[in-house]
Amino acid sequence: MIFRLDGKRSFFVVVCALLIAVEIFACVGISIHAQSAEQDWEKAAGDKQQFEVASVRQNKNGGPSYSNFSLDNGNAYFVINKNDKQDPNGTLFSAKNQTLIRYIIFAYKLSGTQELALRTDYWEGLKLHVPEWVKGDRYDIEARTPQPATKDQMRLMMQSLLAERFNLQVHMEPREVPIFALVLSKPGTLGPQLKPHPASNNCSATAFPDDSGKGATPAQSLSALPIPCGQISRLPPGAPGAHRFGGRNVTLPMLGTSMPAQTGMATVTRPVVDETGLTGGYDFWMDWTPEYTGEANSVETGGTFREALKNQLGLKLEPTKGPVRVLVIDHVEQPTAN
């Protein structure tokens, strides 16, 4: 089957409307101010590269989805698991029972907002109409690099592999759409749970949350959150029906673009673009309670999401229009056998 798309193109990702736990692994932000950083990672990684050897097979047997490292837009080879090894370089890519869209998201280092746009036609002006087989058919990919490679270099090799085996052709496109601008609630004032990441903290130490959900209270020091640096993650909630997430050394654009994925798109109904003007990395965590919960779970912890955003982080969302960059699939074909 061949899919073609002519004319205007665009880019964005996953529906979390009422499904907070879909296949969402990445939550990195983007705005016009962050475009250069978004485009520069490929140059910094060395531009076009290829795997030394690779195998692509459609998975028709099912089974659990697997990858030997997290297919997110972080730069470390690890999953949030205390037994996983953190290593900046690797030689093997191994993934099973993953959709093609998951490989595309990994290869192009897409943000949470961009991922949501690709996965669902939910936001006004960001309907990308991705073929259903790209989102549904599952593939196993095994590949090896010619030498130890960073995760970004592995992405560039995946781009080449997808172009070769799936004839994938894409482009990035800016679109002017309804958004929420992320701004400070009070000029010059941060909330108590949003702090600049200390320059003295090199993120070398990471504690991992208790899988049982016990001992879920975040550390008093934001820089000691049980989250690897540069990543936003859900944390064990403090009460039934509540939600908690946080991050260490993350940018405000990254925080903004993660919000629809972390809350569900029924809570944050537009893409979020950072307009705080704040630069650098920040540590944060926040508690919030969905506005509509069952009677048994209607426990207030930190207020609704917008209340928590204001009271805990000192931020607010303002409706407006603004630019969002998305990845558009121009052409893709189901692969031939190895």
C-alpha cells in the first residue's frame, strides 16, 4: 500500500483526550524561540548516517512491545527503572512489536505536542491524516551501528533506514493555530515548586521512585526528585484520584509541550507554547486533581490543574494563536521483505 500527500503539510502528535496512558513516551516542548535547537540536534549529531546492518520485519505474532532502550526524545540509553544502565553510547538497536509511528517519533526526536498531532486529528489546524496502517501495523527492527553511537546519532541512522525500507519522506512545517501561551502568573515570580536547576548539580545521582507507590512524597529538595535530568515523568500520586508529575533540569518549552500529554487533552485542549521568556533548566513537580472524578475518588490534593499550575508553579495558560511546527508525512510505503 502506498500513501501520498500533496499540497500543504504539517506536524504534531498523540491523543490523550481521555486516555492519559497511551503510547506516550516523550514530552519535549517547542516554540518559535526553540526552532534553532530543534533543527540543530541533527547537525550536532553529524547529519546523515546509516546502520551497518539492519533487519525490518512485520510482527504478526503479537506479544509485548519491547525496546532495548527508551524510544523517547531524551539522549540517554535508559528507561526509568533502577536496574537499567545509563550509557551515552550504544551499538545495538533492538525493538519488537512497535508501530511505524513509534519509530518515526524516535527518528525525528518529536516532542509530546508533535507526537500527539501525528497520532490523532484532535487539534484545530493540526490534522495530519496519518494512514491507519502507520499507526496500527507492528514491526520488529534489529540494527547495529558501525561504531558506538549517541542516541541522536542512532536517530539519524533510523531516519535513513525508514527512508530506505518504507520510502518515508517527511518535512517540517509551521502552522498558525489556536494555542495556549504559557506565561508567568505574576511577572518575575516563580511558584514554590518551580526552581532554577542548580548549576552545581550535574545530575549524576538519580534515585528511582518506589514501584509500589509508597513513599510517594517528592523530596524536599526539587533537585533530588526521583527523575533523570532532562526528562518529565509521572510520579506516584499523593492521594486516590490525584495526579503528580515533575522534572529535573527541563526547559519551560519542554514543560509546556508536555502538558497535553501529562494531563490528557480533555484538560489542556490546545497545544501549549512557552512565552514566559525564561531560559535555562528548571526543577519542578506539581499535584493536581481532575475536575471530573468519581465520587469515591474526588479527593482534592493540589486543586484542579490550572489552580495547581498557578499556585504551585506560578504559571498560567492564556488562549491565543501562535506557530506550532509539525512533521508531515509526504510519502510512505509498506516495506518489502528483507
